[in-house]
Amino acid sequence: MSGDRFQGFAFDAAALAEPGDLDLERRREILFTEARLDALTHYEILGIPWNSGPEAARAAYVERVKVFHPDRYPGKALGSYRARMERVFRRLTEARDTLVDPARRTAYARETAPALEATRLAARELEEGRRAQERRARVNRQNPLLARAVRVTELMRHGREAMAAGLFQQAATDFGLAASLDPEQAEAGPLAVEARRRAVTSRVAEILERAATEEAQGNWARALAAYRSALEIDPGSLHAALLASAAAVQAGDPAAACALGRDAVRIEPRSGRAHEALGTALEAAGQRADARRELERALELDPRLEGARERLRRMRWRFLG
């Protein structure tokens, strides 16, 4: 081996001088290769050009093993070089195994490609992808049934991606189209329903958050308008109806508060909170008898409603007074 390969490399003087039967040049080769194991590619450790084929990898492996397998030195005192050669041998085996396996070799060649080759590979893959897309398009034009199946598959994939990204309205559209194209697609319909439900829930949550901000600033009229928008999107939202009724009371609109309280009772007749909201609104409207009846009903349904209990107590004191 030419000493030029080792130019600039600092050898371990103690390792070079340790007792043993290996000549100096072989020691230098082992020390030099072991020190660079982590930096060398599979091609470099085998001493072959980038993207060499499986046969070249096998042949290079056989030649390198002659240098780096301890069993090639029977009867010789190897000292620390035995462990060094074993490390290099394991690395050679890893390189050989990767480069003779078609799938692993292709992936590794892409990972280690020089800049120019990487550009060429990327361009080639783009061109192959374009041609494959054109072939699929030709086949689809010739076979409407296949085209529809492909379209349904794409819509289902896009819908699932949209769901994962929180784009529920887009997902609902994709699943709905898939269901209309293929009524036998078992998942499309239920997924469209679920996506629409999540879209409504998400939109309502956004509006309720905005309404809460308006409440915190004392803008009760704006908060009420936001709660009403939420109810337009989801007329079955008990939470929105309760908040809207309370906001109407604070905004000084008892008629709206009563209407929204009745909406809450309609949505969930056995909700103590709904009856409490209606009772509070009726009291604000001056309809004390009806208010008392609703608050009593609220406590029948949910005895834990301390607000309703306290409101009834105050109403009784006013009556007695």
C-alpha cells in the first residue's frame, strides 16, 4: 500500500510499536481504516465507486476480508489488532449485506449520492412519476369504472388527511363526494357525517370563545349576537342556549332571554340548568310566578343548583317583605 494514502493521518505510536507478528504496513492499514469507520460510506469501506452493483460489492468484500479477517493470520500474534480487525470486518459485512440487497441498495445509493448525481436522481424520479401519472390518466380515460374507483380512493385519502389536520369541512366535502360516486363505499357516508359533526363543533367552539371574550369586556350585546350565531350553526347546542339566555339578561333584553331559555328547555327538557336559565330570564322579565315555578323545577331535576336555590330564597323574602 502506498504511504500517500496515509498523508496527514496521526498514527498511534504505541499501537505501531506493540509486540506482534504483523508487519508495519499492515498495521498502518488496519489503524487507518479502523479510525475512519464512521466516516466511510459502504462504497468507500469496500473500495468501490458509488452505486456499484451487487457483484462488485461481493468481489470487493472477498478481497477486503483477506486483509481484515483475523482468521487470515493463523498462528500469528495479533495483540490489539485482532479486535481492530474484527470491528472492520463487521463493518465490511454490513456494507456487503446492504449493497447486495436490491431495496436497501437503492435507498442507500439515494442517501449517499454526490450532489450532481442526487440532482440527476431527483430529476429522473420526477420524470418517472410524470410518466406514471400520464399512464394512469390514459388508463382512466379508457376505463370509466377504473377512473371512478381511483377518484374515490383519492377522495378518501384526502378526506382522512383533512380530518387529521383538523380541516373538517374539507373532509366532509371529500367524503361526501366519495359517497356520491360510490354508494357502496362503506366508510364514506359515516365519515362524512362525522366530519360534518366535527366541523359544526369546531365552528361553534370558535364562536363561543369569541363570545366569552366579549363577555369579559362587558360587551353583552356582542356576546349575545355571537351566541345566537352559534345556535344558528348548531340549534341543538344546550351550552350555547344557556350562555345566550344569560347574556340576554345582562344585555337588558328579557324577552330574548326568555325565548332563549325556552330554547334551552326544548333542547333538553330534563336539564335543571335549562329550567334555571328560563327561570332567571322570567324573573328579569317580571314574571315572578312563572320564574318561581321554573326554578323549583330546576331544583327537582338537579338539587345541586345553588344559584337557583338562592334566587328562590331571595324571591320568597321579597314576597314576604
